Amino acid sequence: MTIRVLLADDQTLVREAFAMLVDSARDMAVVGQAATGRQAVELARGARADLVVMDIRMPDLDGIEATRLIAADEDLAGVRVLVLTTYDTDENIVDALRAGASGFLVKDTRPAELLDAIRTVAAGESLLSPGPTARLIERFLRSPTAPATGGPECLSDREREVLTLVARGLNNTEIAEALGLSPLTAKTHVSRIMGKLAVRDRAQLVIVAYESGMVTPGSI
């Protein structure tokens, strides 16, 4: 199955370099390039993209707002967003995750890592590096201006255990090993948690876990 990738970045050279890289992979194809956030939203609809590689800072409509529009569009429910940023301490990453992005990478990541990230996010997983994520959460979600949310009281004890491990960066196989479950059971728990909390993906689960106080940066 070919992953249909849309590239959104206001720098032409960056887009062209990413396009050459993505098109070099047998399981991927670039279906469009956008220089603004608004173009990214329009092309996500018109080009039937599976995944958008989204820069944060773009003219007309920034990557965060573009991500929010894509995540809110029911017709684009299957479209994933992978955010790129210049620095992994960029405060806008948290806003991007809240808006519906499934993960983030820094722009100077190695080519093979970018391709792996596209595959991971396109498969429905989140791409969160525990170290940078913890720093971001500590700096911004715990700030006085961070919006408060209710805790996940609707979850069972087991589901709360699973959510805690998701927030610590574990994948389904690792969660299964930690709790003595089968990978399928772990995956089912994660899916049910996302349904109960009405979140889009694992990246959003991390936000919930930190905002509710279930996990703190020092525990990572």
C-alpha cells in the first residue's frame, strides 16, 4: 500500500528536498506540495492525502491552525499530521498536538528517520520522543496559562495503567509486556481509552495524561 504524502512548508528548497526523499521510498508518493497552511488544508481534501508533513510557521494560515482544520473535518478523518519544527523545544508543538497532530520531528532529523516517522504516523501510531515531550509538557502544560481539563475518571484501573504507559512513550507491544497482556489486548485497551476520552490518537492521550496529573515530567 502506497502512503500518499502531502508536504507543507513555505520554503521551496525544503519541500523539494523532502519530496525527493519521500519519492525515493517504494511505499510512498508525494501527492501535493503546499506553501501555506491554507493550501495544505485545500490539498489535503483535493489530493486525498494519507498524511501531511506540516511545518509550523507558514504564511496565510500557520501549521497549527491548518492542523486544527484538518482534524476537525470529518471528511479528512483518516488524514494524519506529522509536524516539523526547527527546534524540539518549540512551544508551538504543544499547540499542534492539541490541534490534532500525531507527532513531531525536528527538521534536521536524518532522512531514514523521517521516512520511518511517516510510516509510523500513517499506520495510526503517534510519534513522540519522551525526552522532548516531557520538556515541552513541563514548560507549557504546567504553566499558569495552560488550559485545565478534567481527569480521566471514566477509565477503569487497568485503562489508567495503560494510559500512564502510553504517556511514557511505550508502544502496544511494550505495554503488553509491562502488564502481562497480549499485544492485541493492549491495542484494544488503547482504542477504548481513545473512545472514552474522545481523542484522535495517542498524541492526544499524552496531553490528557499530563493535564490530568496522572503523569508528571519528572516521572519519565
